[in-house]
Amino acid sequence: MTNPSEAARALLSRLTVPVVAAPMFLVSGPDLVIAAGRAGIIGAFPTQNCRTVDELDRWFAEITAALTVDGECLPWAVNLITHRTNARLAEDLALVERYRPPVVITALGSPVPVLDAVHAYGGIVIADVADLTMARKAAAAGADGLACISVGAGGHTGSLSPFAFTAEVRSFFDGLLVIGGGISDGRGVAGAVAAGADLVYMGTRFLPAAESMAVPEYKAMVVDSGPADLIVSAGITGTPASWLRPSLVANGIDPDALGEAAPDRNYQAGDSAVRRWKDLWAAGQGLGVVDAVTSVDEIVDALATDYLGALERLTSLPVKASPIHV
């Protein structure tokens, strides 16, 4: 049985559907976060999408003003890279303390550097984890929640199925559990919740949203592609990631000739002629559900309809009181 904190329970109670529009590099911005919050889910963006601290300050101010209703802020989240290579972490964290986003998601490092600051104002810290070792470390460090990145996720992806990951984590963690990987409709959300998750990470479903910062060509490719158009390779950044084959081909890269790993790990866009994330586009296995560029409101409405329908189906299934032994 899960035992999220009082703050986490209050957060969940305010959502139309238990979904996080996952923070996506160069895709998630204020428009997407605001639209998500107003539609009843949690919108999120990575601070790395802002080139400067001043720009980040403006984004924080815009989101906070737009999502504050009757003196209370609707749910939203910011994603901080806590790896030692993030030279801007202290400045970004100072803005977090000032604007107090309800949720802070840490990535590529321990949640420890942000815990005290976020807990001091009553916020929730969720740590991105891609395997059980990372999950155990983040839980032991005191994270309020774990965002378990599973196989089928876009961008840097995991290797465990969402159901296997959920079951393993629930054996040692009773806090807020977020699961992500190939889930793009309300039926999948209901399945994840039934399996033990509290929230579902959903990135690919929101890539072609009208409010996303993805360029029109990227949105069109997501709409036109299916799971067969993906390749998982470490040959671009040094870490396994799920890429759209057509975007690699368009930039002169043979998807089937990629090496197993890049010489070193590099997650940034870079300044070369072909830039990761900016020219080479990622997506997850849930892109088969995406068939048009639509607004966040329309996406959430569809998610809610399918989610409630799936819950009704679960509760209507006949269940025997006890097994019958012959």
C-alpha cells in the first residue's frame, strides 16, 4: 500500500488525470507548463531550456503568475540537473527557493543538493531514476518520489518494463511513484495506477501539442511515425536513447550503422553541424497514439475520458472472493 506524504496526497487530489507532462529538452516551455496546469495535470520543464538565469527568472515569473488562482498555485514542476557538471545549479536553485514550484524533479544526479531548500517551503522532490540501483539510492537519500524511466520512453530511455519497475520499487518504497515509458493514453494511465504507480510520466504524447516548443517539422514527424520508426542507440550521446529514424536519415546518419556508444557521454545539443536534440529528434514508443497536432486541453480531455472508462471497466470485471481448488 502506498504512503505518499501529506503534500503529495494534496497534489494528487488536485489533478484531473494523474499525469505529468514530462520535462523535455528544447520542447517544454511556459506555454506547455501553463496549459497543462490549467487542464488539470502537472506540466514540467527543464531549467536547461533557458540559456541564462535571467531568462529562467522570466519563465518562473510567467508560470507562477499564470497558475496562481485565489492565492494558491496550481500544480507544476521544474526539472533540475544535479550532476556536478551543472555549473548553474546554485543560481537555478536560488530561483526555485524564490518562486517555490510545488514539484522539483532532479535528473542526472542525486536529489540531495535540492532536498533541504525545497522541503523548507513545503515542496516535493521527485528523482528521475532509470534502474533499481538509482532508485534505491534516491529513496535512501530522502526523495519524496521516484520517476522511474522504463523501456519505451523517449530520449534517454530505461531497460525495465513499466510493470516490472513498479513492482520492484514498491517492494522497498512507499512514497510517490511516477512511471514513464510508452504510455500515451488514459487506458495506460489506469493500468499503471492499478499496478501501483501514483502518476504517469508522458512526454511523447505532448511533443506535438500546439503549446510545445518543438518545431513544426518535429511535430509532423511524430504524428506521421510509429514504433517501427524508432531506434534505441547509445551512439549519439553515449547513453541509450530512443531516436526517430527519419530525423537521423535527414541529417546524413545511417541508423543501422551507429556504434554502440559515443566516445564519451554528452547530453547537450552541442555546436556541431548536426546537433543532438535540436536536429536529431527523440520520441518514445507511445507515438503510435499521436495522430494530430492538438492543444493540451484536447489531449487531457481524451486522456480523462479513456482513463475513467478504463477505471469503470476494472471495477465492472467479475472477481471471485477466493480461488477455487479442484
